[in-house]
Amino acid sequence: MTTVKDSVHDYIELRPMAEALLDTAAMQRLRYVRQLSTVQLVYPSANHTRFEHSLGVYHLASRAVEQLGLEADLADRLRAAALVHDAGHGPFGHQTEAAIERHLGRHHDEIEWLLADTDLGRVLTEYGLEPQAVAATVDGRGPLGELVSGALDVDRMDYLVRDAHHTGVPYGTIDHARLLYALRVVDGELALEDGTVATAESALIARTLMNATVYRHHVSRIAGAMLDRASERLLADGVLKPERFARLTDAELLAAFEEYERTAEFATRIRERDLYKRAIWARRGAVPEDVAGIGYDRTRALEREIADVAGVDPAAVVVDSPTVPSSPESRAKVVVDGEVRRLEELSSLVAGLDACAREIWRLGVYAPEDRLEDVREAAATVLEVDTDAGP
């Protein structure tokens, strides 16, 4: 059995099936897709990749299936799904996911097409696994699919610890070993054993704090919004076909931006960290209901309207109105006095952390520094937001 050294989990043992999957082009591509995308512009050491993360998720899944004593076929399917779960990500991960969904109509967890079109499916079949079943598990479906994609899955356990390690931010350092040890199968579903409410709460607290300090940092959000607009321009203008776009690496996407006149400036700004600045940065209570969490078409329409009022090019205005962060961990199941219940029914922390998630929400309007005041005044008028809500 091959052993690899990992920065988080120390030594990871790879079964022959895992080795064969890792040797495919689809998995090797993940070496060139950063796990935290534009967060690296905030935390310089956040250079870890989705390849490393995939190894970590595989490792935790392997420990979980051994702890649960699962039969061999199911254990192999869960291990395989854990290893390939991120193979469907596009360049820059979540930062281009919305553009890919708009043009291909699929989420990164929907990888049945990938298993059918690449050597991943061939390897799975050679080791006696059905690619369709593995794809369903990646999407959280099928027997114990929640181990890979669920309320307290091994994906989350790894990325919280790994992201905390590489950013140097301590908030994501959860006791994943205790979470794995506490896992039980109750009536065909995963649950944490009696007496582990605090352990489950720790994961919820960790992700709330990581959202506030890492995942939703304003610099990363600005760069991500700029990436989305440049990606949409490439796709809308037919410079790249969506299928090809979705399989690029981070570096290949930046090169594509550079080669196209209408996106070249975005490439330079991202490479040189010469990002747009915050014209508006408003709390949830300062934002009208019809401007919170709006869809893409409405967002672009507002950008054009603001640009028109400000007298600037529409490309100089980016509106960023995200959804309120969810708390999937609150739906984790915990055994209490022999009865399986959801964490949200047991924990008084859940309501407070949900309120915290709403508190960190911000509406952002971004623009080049030399047009910031014009855009701020126009955005305040169009969006009906007080300019005092700015940074």
C-alpha cells in the first residue's frame, strides 16, 4: 500500500483503487486548482490545492468506514466518492461555479458526465464499482451518501482544518478525530453518538468564524466577483465553449483572460492584486428587501443602471449581493437517550450562530479606485442605500 505525506493528516495510506484514480488526468488537474481560490490574495500561504484536499477527504472517509465497520463494497464506494468529489470543479473552484451553472446547467457535485467521459469511470469499473453509484454518492445520495456530502461530512471536516492550517487562522481547527469516532449508523442514516452535542456544535462554530474571517473576506469577494464577470464575458462572446472552460486550470483561465481584449484588464488586475474597491459595503438592515440576495440577471441590470447614472463603463461596476450563509451543520443528527434528533433541536447555540451569519452579510458595490466616488453616489441612488453604509 502506497503512503503519502500530508501537511494536515501526516501519512495517508492509498489503496490500489485510490492510486489508479489519482493517476487519471481528471484528478491530476486538481493539482492546479487552488482550494481557496482568491483567498490567497488575503492570506498569502493559502496556496493549497483541491488535489491535497481530495487526499484528505479520502483519508477521513477511510477512517470513517473502518470505524463504522461497513461491508467492503459500500466502503469502497464511499472511499472512491470522497476521493473524486471535487473533480467536477472548474478553475478557481467556487468563484467560477455560477458562470458554469449558467452555461452548462450543472453544479460541481453533478459528476456523472465526468465519470462517463474520462478514465475515472474506467478505473471505477475495473475495481468493481458502478460510476453512476459513485456519482450519486458525491451528490449525497444513496446509502450513507451524507458521509461525503451531508450535514457533517468528511469534506467539511477536512477543508475546515486544512484551510485553517494554511491560512494561519485558528478558528477552523475542529476535533475531526472525535467527530469520526462518534459516528454511528442508526436506521440507515449517519448520526453522532449520545453525548456529542458539543462536538457537533464545534463544527458549526468553526464554519461560522471561517466564513467571517476567510471565506467571505471582502478582498476575496471583490476578486471573485471580478472573476465571475470576466468569465461570463469569455463565455457570452464565445471565446471558449462552456465544456472547455469548465476543465481549465486556474493558470489557463487567467491566460485566456489575457488573450482576449475585453477581459485582459481583469487578468492584469487579478494577477497584480490591483482590484476594484468598495464603493458600498452595507449591512443587511441598511439594504432594501428587493436588493438582498438577488439573481444574476437582476444584478447585471442594476450594474448597467448604476453605470449609466455614474457616467462610467458598465464593466466598471460590480454589484455583489450574496445569499445569507446557511448552516448545514445544524441539521446534523445526534443520538440523545436513544432517540435520533437534529442538532438545531438540541443546541441553543444554533439560533445565535444563524444570527451571526446574518450579521456578517454585506451588500458590496465595487469599482476602480479612480471612479469610486461617482459609483458610490450612483449606487446609493439606484439601490436606495445610504452612502454612510460604505466602508
